[in-house]
Amino acid sequence: MASAPVWLEHESSLRHDTGEHPERAARMQAIERELSARDWVGFERVQSRAVDRAVLEAVHPAGYVASIERACQGGGGFLDLDTVVSPDSFEAALHAAGGAVQMVEMLLDGTAPYAFSAHRPPGHHATRAQAMGFCLFNSVAVAARYALDVRGSGRVMILDWDVHHGNGTNDIFHDSNQVLFVSIHQSPLYPGTGPASDVGAGDGRGFTVNLPVPPGSDDLVFCSLVDRVAVPLAREFAPQLLLISAGYDAHREDPLGECRVTEQGYADMTRAMRQVGEELGAPVGCVLEGGYALGALATSVAATLAGLQEPVAAAAVSGRDDGAAPRVVDAALERLSEWWPALR
Ligand SMILES: [Zn+2]
């Protein structure tokens, strides 16, 4: 099979009807329009399968999965203040998780060198048994679990650059030393979790890395945290797979966040992860999370695809902030050196 970069999608994403809601089908349509105008930047479009129920239930208890199915079959409605489902939402969520799993399958099989799984609803706020923050099933967690349990990967790294803390992913792998979860998120902001002091528990201590940043944080802050914290952590942890919870609500135009990341920032963060992935022989896959300014979402996704694809320019990812490291970077390095001495 040809080894082309892959874009995973499914039309059920458009049928997850949330009504007047920031997380709406128009998000997918905006991305499609932008990528279509760029001829999909060389990515091959693949229709995703629904997730295998056993793979889904390795993360989410069967009773919880059934409760989501029932809520949708019953006509839908609000599961909490901001998480709403419609009759087709269950199918959409099965494909969102299924797309992430299929992406991992293709990456680990070597049929795609890098890939992007773009579906609705997003996933990173969903805990094992609770839908929240527009999320039903934690697609990136299900995909990581699949890599570990079914494919025998020993170590998976998840970088979450959505402006909100990925509390669901954080909780699901809280006591695992097989998943290194690194989250850059605005604080204070919904859902209020993810302080720097939350480093995981038990065997997983040091494998949950929370990097809260203040409102107004820009490309320099996000990219420095990736270059100087996430990348060195990846080198130490040596994952067999790199997943990115790719939300775009840290963009300066986003109505839900107050950060100031630009398309260039997303391209640079992506390139840095792809470069370290190449060093380690770990493929890189992105899973769409948030992003609510339609134009910025679409152009930022396009920038990510470009970052995955462009030949790596070493100068672009190192030496960005010589001598002027944001304080958040130094604080993170200091804290993390307890578990990761090489970061000292
Ligand atoms: Zn978000």
C-alpha cells in the first residue's frame, strides 16, 4: 500500500446536531472548504470506520457507552450545561473514536507516515464515564489504549495543545507510565483542572505533565514549551507513537480562549513534534479537538498539515528563544527534573 499522509473523516460528523452551539457542523465544513481549495495538501482522504466496541470499552465502561446510545436514540438533549447530543451523535462519536483508532493502525502499519483524524464531537474532556465539555468519547485516549493493548506499543506520548486542559485524557492515564500526557492550556479557564502540581499518581507520577499558561500566551510561549519541554521529554520517554490532541482554540481569533497563537505557531509546533518523531522513529498523528473561530480553525488545520509535511528545517525549531525563555518554561523544567533529570 502506498505510504501517503492520510486525512480521516466521516460524514456522520456533520450529523452531530448541536443547534446554536460553538461546537457545530460548520466547523468541519470550514475545514473542508479550506483544504479543498488547497487540494488537501497532498493528503489522501479516507472514510473512517466506526470504532470496534471492545476497543472503545477498553476506556469507557459498557454501561456508559450504552447510556450515550440511549440518550441519542431517545432524541437527544443536553447531557450537561454545554454538552448536547442529537439522534445521530452516537454514530458520529463512534466514528470520531474509530477514526483515531484507524489512524493509529495506519501509522503503526506504516501505511501512512503521518495523519490527521478530523471528526466531531471532540474528545479530550470526556473521562471514562462522564461526557463533558462538548465531548462524548475520548477518541485520543481510545486510540492510545488501542496502541498499547492491541498493537503492543510500550509507550505513547500525547501532546494536547487545545487551549482547555484535556482533563479526560489526564484522568484516564493518570496512574500510567506507558502514556506520557503533556498538556499546554490556558489557566484560569474551563474546566479548571490541570495545575502544574498535577503530575500523575502511583506508577504514573511524572508522566502527567501539565503546563498551564496565562491568558494572552502567544506563539513564543506555546512553541517554547513544545521546543524546550515537550521535545526533550519525548527524547527521554522515547515513545513508539506520538499523538497530538489538536485543538485550535488557543488561536488569537478564538472566541472561547484568550491566547494569541497564530497559524505559524501551529505549523512550528507540529514541525517540532514531527522532527522529534522522525528522530525516534515514532509516527505522528493528530486528533481534532476544539477551535471555534471558523476561518482561523480552517487555516490552522491547514498549517498543521503543512507542518507535518514540510521538510524539517532544524533552524526553525531550535534557537527560537535564545536567552529569552518565558518564565513558564524555566518553571516547568525545574519542576520536571525530579522525574526527568535530562531536562535539568
Ligand atoms: Zn478547547
